[in-house]
Amino acid sequence: MTAVLRRACASFLRPLAGGRARLRWTHLILGGALLMPYWLLGTVIVGPLIGTDTMFSGSLALQFGAFAAALPIAATSALFPVARPLSVAAARAMCGLPDGSLADGPARSRAARVRTVGWFTLHVGVGGIISGMSLALPPFAVALMVLPLSPALRENRLGMPRVFRHDLAVALAPLGGILSLVALAACAAAAGALLARVAPVLLGPTPSDRLAAAERRAADLAVRNRLARELHDSVGHALSAVTLQAGAARRILDSDDPGDREFVREALTAIEETTRRTVGELDFVLGLLRQTDENEHGHEHRDGPPCGPTLDALDTLLAHSGVRVALTVEGDIATVPEQVSREAYRIVQEGLSNALRHGGDAPVTLHVALSTEKLGITMENPLPTTAPVVRPGGGRGLRGVAERATLLGGHASAGQDGPLWRLSVALPPAAGAGVRRDRP
């Protein structure tokens, strides 16, 4: 019987004095604290109108008149952009609302500002009432509970109403004090539940907020896709080159021919330099990924990596690619804009990776032509006579090449052309034409 009574009391008191109810009560007290400056200003406005000289007068007309004057002033101040972020932060922390139910950032549209004004006015208004009750009722309740033990309190004409001079009223006074505290807790719990129910309506995302959030998610996805392409191209190319060099070195490792030993030495040097360069690129891309994660909360987005290998590093790329490349360049590629040059470098890198994966050590022909209209990249390599061995996880490189070209307003195509495999890419803009020069 005792356990049942304890559970019944707990189920009755939890909505009134549980952890969530206490947080919401604190949220209401915060609203009352925010109302105080406006209430003091209201007393200055209302006092002369009702003939009261001091703001601390006990006149109910002054108290309620100042409260009525404070609400429009508080509503006006809620038009400032900082009002909604602060209100959302307080409501999210103290009202026990689910994630995603409240909007982030300042109110930008008229509808969002009107809703913020409504919320702030409701918060400070209801909070002011609950704060006043929280200040007045507990002392009164304590006085009622000790009334039977204090004859002086019963005789004090300024302290208790006349009804408590009767014996029956004095005997029931402690019960009245307890009921006063329960009523205060019930009013606070009801007011807190009201604010929690209204908050998603008044502080929730508007259609413009949802559109802005969708744009931010799209920007985040674009940045992550860009970084994924960077990792695929740089690391995938390096692994293909290293695998080919290591396989060739392993096959002739036991040879006594001095030329073969020199080839093994060169292969190991190429592996070392390729892995060192790739570790640097990997660290760079992971650093960008960390920056993207840190900027998500501030809604700062990048259109892509601000720097990276460009066509100026093409010679280094070809020297350690693990495949023989015959390069032909037309035009001064040093004048290509940095973004286009960076994408062109990655496209060449992915083309070499495909040649390594599918063509083995077959030679590759690379032609880079810069004109006033486009930057053209053409790569050709013989098709293998046997079925190609494709490493697991491949198949995304040509799609990445097409995406890079499309994002710059260009186009790319790849496919079989007789006995050759050809990759052709055209990128804008062109930056001057120069003299043709050939490099083996």
C-alpha cells in the first residue's frame, strides 16, 4: 500500500516539479527578468497618468498599467535580428523541444519577424506573471503554514486577512498554504507547457528558412563531393602508379643485369616520391574537410579547394606516373586561370590512372592545346589485348572527369576509337595561344 501511494504521489508531482518542469519554470523566470526593464519604463509612463509619484507604489493600477505598457515596448525590441537566435537558444535549452523544430539564425522575412515578436511578447508576458506569482505566493504560503503557531501573526492587521482570525480558518491555514504552492507549481507547469507547444509555431522555420537550409545542405554536399573527387583522383592515381612500379620492380628483383638493378632503383625512387607527394595532397584535402566541418555551424561554405596542383606541376606528374607519356603542348598553359588549371591537372591525373589500370605499361599520348576559345585535353592509349584487370572500387574516375568539366561549363567524352582508348575534354576559358612545343 505504501509503494502504491508513493508511486501515485510521484506520478502526480513529476509533471509539477520534475526536471523538465523545473527547466521550463526557469525559462519563465528568465522571461520575467527580461520584462523588468520594460516594466520599469512602463511605470515611468503610466505613473504620471494616474497621479502616482513613485514607481514603487503599491497601487494595483500602477502595477498592471505598467505591465500593459511594457508589452508593446518589449514587442518593438523583438524586431532586432538578434532576438530570434537568443529566443531559440533559450527555448531549445529549457523547453525540451525536439531537434529541428526551431529555426536557426536571425529572422529575415516579415513573417519570421512577426512570429518572433509574438513569441517574445508571450514569453515575457507569461513569464512576468509567473515570476510575480513566484515572488508573492511562497512567502504567503509559509505564513499560512506557520499561522497556527504564531499568535502575533494572527493579530497583525497588516499581515493576514480578517478571515484568519477565526479558529476554523486558522486550523485550515496550513492546508491552504500547501494548496497555494501546488497551485503555483501547476500554473508554472501549464505556462511552461503552453510555451513549449507554441514555440515550434512561432520560432519554427518559415518557408524561406527551409529554402536557406536546403541551399546550405546543397552547398555542403557540393563541397564534400568536390573533396571526394580530389581524394579519388590524387590517391587513386598514386596507388595505381605505385602498384605498377612495385610490380615491375618485383619481377626483375633477382636479375643480375646492372640495367635491371638500375631500373629497380628508379622504380623505388619513383614510389618514394609519389607516396610523399600524395601524402601531402591527402593532408591538404583532409584539412579542407576539417575546415568544412568547422564552418558548418557558421554556415560558411567554400566553392572548392582554394589551391592545389595545377598544370605547372604537369612535368612532375608525368615523370612519376608509372607510364610512358608523350606530351604535346600548344599555347602558354601558365596563363590558364588557376581554377581551370587545377581541374585540368586532376583530369590528366585521372586519365593516367585509367591508362595504368586498363592499359598496363602501354604508352600514352597526351595533347594539351590552349586557344582563345577553349583548353583542350586529349589522351590516347592502346587498348589491352587481354581483358583488363580493374581494381575493386573503380569506375568513378570518368564520372568525376565529366563532373569537373561540366561544373566549369565544358564537356568531356571517353570511349574506344579503333585500337585506341581516347579521353577528350574541352574546358573554358581560353587564355591566349602560343607556339607549339613538343616534349617527350
